[in-house]
Amino acid sequence: MKEIVLQPSFYSKFECIGSDCEYNCCRNWQINITKQELKNMKRNIKTEEFRNIFEDAFEKYKSDIFDYKIKFDENKKCKFLDENGLCKVYQEMGPENMSLVCQMFPRAMTYYMGKYESFLDISCEEVVRLLLQEKDGIKLDIVEKELRDVEKRASARIDSEATRVSPILHYWTDFKILILGVLQNREYNFGERIVVLGMAIKKVDEMLREGTKNTNVIPNYIQQFVADFNDSKNKDMYSKLFKNADKSGRKRLFNSIIYHYNGNKVGEDFKIQQKINDRVDLKSQFETKFKMGQEKKEILNIQYDFEKYQQAIKDFEEFIKGREYWIENIMIEGFLANRFPFRINGGLWRNYCAMAMVYSIFLFMWTCCIEKDSTEEDFIYYTSEFSKSLFNSASHMTKLEERLNQTESETLGHMAALVL
């Protein structure tokens, strides 16, 4: 039976490149598995060689869904990855006995009110490579096609009960119209578009808090907002919003460093860590401070060279000139694949702040790691590596929320200072 599926127009172009994948998805991050999947795999072992690997390949990891995670070897690679970069589980027992995570990646699917959506995770280098080819931006297609059973089982489900519990989910499709309608307006740079998106989401959030009863009010507002923003007659009005804005990147630099030293090193890749440190002359050390009658406190003392960061900004701007749509495509596909603005707890506005902070940290990482003479492959590598932490780490989203709470920075003005 064919299903109705919403997907990006380039979706059908994607094919796993297998052993040709340089930045293989089976390394440098956490791969989870359920207890049932583990049992299924154990029942289908055929060789003693594989059994020896299997017996020492897992460790306990408890979350809402998963019970175990796969151990990595000394090179931070999955223990089931062979010397050619291919999966030994696939070879031993077929794809149907791989974990759901491994069968689906990089596909991210949702079942919403009788229809399916499918996007692609930007932690995959081949997905990033495809996005760099979409010069006219991301278009969404509605297609009819057969879905595998694994695709249906892996889909996050949003049905009538979910919308009853969380009425904001009634506007699931409307927010895609808002994200695409605002973030693809190339009359403005991407940071400016993020700010304008925040203006719209702030207004919708206020409507929801006021208890808007008419279900047409928010969709109508979104459609009108998108139309006004894309009307060239309003260009001067929107441009004035950014005329006196601080675009130095100072707040983005400080916020990203605090995030970075809060236990979130991208993919724990110390090559990237060192690149960032060198680019802004970043040094840090813990200092013990105490006052009479109080407990000792360890304070993280961070030093950096802001002028070097400003030079890095110039170098990145030179690299990306004429290819700014790369940033647009990557961030939009990343947001859609990760179900923003419905990704984290705390409501619509908190989700927007998370989106702005994720983009801000991406921009910081790109700025520090990409030189003006870097190659397209360099950009693909860094983007896929950043995404493993910034979009695919559950602890990252928790840290983002903690950071917002610590700084009491959930204002549009603060978000603007991070993204412009």
C-alpha cells in the first residue's frame, strides 16, 4: 500500500556511499540499541568470529527507548565496522537484524495525522554534499510511495491524541510554511532571517499563551507574515531593524566558548578542539576562589583573542561568498529533520531560542575551522562533525536549556546578538 509522504525534492537522490564514506556515521558518537534488538541479533549469529566481537560490543545505557549502546574501539569506531568501513552485522545477518537506528540513518521520519514526513540528517556527509548542490534552496514534494515496515516503525508518531495533549501540534504544518517562508528569503543574510523568524514565533507564542480559540488565527497570521516579509516593498522596514545591531560576533564568541567548555566538544574530536583553540588563541584554566566562611569554588578562567576571531569572521565570509545558500540549506534541513520548533520541552519560544543558539554555535564553529582557502570537502567534513553533537546529542539539548536558564537570556535581543 502506498503512503502519502512529504519530503525534500533531493531526497530520492540520496544513496549511502558505503565504504567510500570518509566520515563514516559508525564512529565518533553514540549508537544506541534496545534490549529486543540485542536479543534478535544474538539469535542470528552464524560464525564464532562474529560471536567473539558481539560478546564485548555493548554496554548498558538506559534512556526512554534504549537499553544499551555500542562500544567503540580505540579509534572511536563502532566495533562492528570492518577495515573497509562496512558493517559486520549487515554482512553476518542481513540489514533486517541491524538496530533500528542503523537501518534508518540518516533518514528522520514522522507520522503526522495519517501522513508521513521524511527528512535527512546533516550528520551524514553525503546528505551535506547533496545540500550543497541545491542552489535554488530546499523544496518540499508530496509523493506517493511504498514504505518499508522499518520506516513505519521508526517514525515518530503524532496523532489526534498527541494533538489533544499538546494543542500546539495542530500547527505542525504551518510552522514549516513559516520556517521555509522566512529562512529562504535571500534578500537578507541568514542571521537576519533567524531574527525575523523569532519575531513571528514570539507573536505566535503570545497568541497561544493568551488562549486563542479560533484555530484559523495562527495559520492566517503565519501566511500574512510570510507574505509581508517577502514583499519587496517592506525591505526598507525590515532592513532598519538591523541598522544599529551589534554584528561584531563578541557575544556569539563568548557564548559558544562557554558552551564548548561545558562538556560539549563536537564529536569529542580534539582535532576540531585544537583548531578552535588556535584560531582565537583560546586558553582556559580552573581557579580556586573562596571567601571567609564560604565553601571553595572552582571558577573557569577563559581567555581569548577577540581580534583574531574578527579576522576569522572575515576569512569565513570570503570563503562562503557566493555560496551563502550552503548555510541556508544545511540549517533548514537540520531544523526540519530534528522537528523544530517542537524538539525540546518548554514551549515554542524556548524551541526558537534553541534554534538560534544552535545556528550561532554552528557559525562559531565554521568561522573557527574554515579558512579562506578551505575546500568544499573541508566544509562537508566540519558540518557533518558539528551536527553529530549539535543536533544528535540528547545531552546537548539539555545543556542548551541549562545555558538559557543560567544567563536568563531568552530575549529576542539576546538571540539577535548571537546570530547576527
